[in-house]
Amino acid sequence: MVVIDPSTFSLSSFIGKAAIGRALGLNDLRILKSSLSAAGFEDASIQYLGGLSVLISFKDGDSVKSLIDDKDIWKIWLFSLNPWISQPLPYERIAWINILGVPPHLVSRGVFDTIGNRYGKVIQPSQFLDSDGDLTYDRLGILVNTGNRINGAVTLSWQDKRYKVWVMEDNDQ
């Protein structure tokens, strides 16, 4: 156990000038800065907090209050937006996984997404296409709440047959 000095209080300068937002999805997270700018919040600064969470800060409290109050604007990209009061957040991260070994007759977006959901919430679903040249694997983005690397196997059951497939976290994120 590591004991932290009780007087430690990081990011306290953002209280009253920032909000915690949770993006609706991965693409919303990617375009959030430009979306906020297009909505008139050009001076917003964004700091990534893990998973789909961000800290959106401004130089003054009026701007953050305007953003929080304008739910019709932010609900397009954010699931939630709350004032930053130094609240703890649950740990989350985005993991990119490769799924290998799905037999050719079962290869489909639905199968890959179902396997991905066994390990976390799929936020970047399968992009598999029948016309792809490589049918041996697919890559998905999932939301997880652990720091442990993903390295496992799943058994698929289909018409009284069993197939072992492997799920490995991509190291080249």
C-alpha cells in the first residue's frame, strides 16, 4: 500500500472552471475539441482522463457554466457533463484487441463483437468485410476497467461443434 499525504489535492485550480465529461463514443471523443470550437467554445482545453472521460476547462467560470447549462449543445457528443469538484472517477481505459482463429464459416462482425463484449464494452466495433483479403483476425476497441493486459481464449459453440479463438491486446496502440 502507498499512503498519500492527505493534503495532496491535484487539479484544484480547475474547480469552478472545468467540467468532467463522458463522451458518447470513441468518435465523439476524437472530435470533441473541434466540436466544442464549432459550438462557440473555442477557448476550451481538453485533458484526457481515461476511457471515455475528459476534463474540459476554461480560463473562467462563466464559460464552463455556459457549457454545462447548454445541454442541447453537449448532449450531441457527451453522455454526461458535470462541474469538476475534484471528484474521483472509476478507472477506465480503451484497449485494442485482436481476435484470432474464428473459423471462416463463422467470420462476421456480429461474432467478433460478441467475443469483444466478453472482455469489455465494445466502443469500436468490428470493421470486418467479406471482401477483406485477410479473414484470419479482426481488431476492436473495448472499454475496460482494469490495468491488466488482455490475453485469453474463448470457445465458440456452433452446431454441436467447439472452436477455440484467441483474444490478445494489441501492443501497438
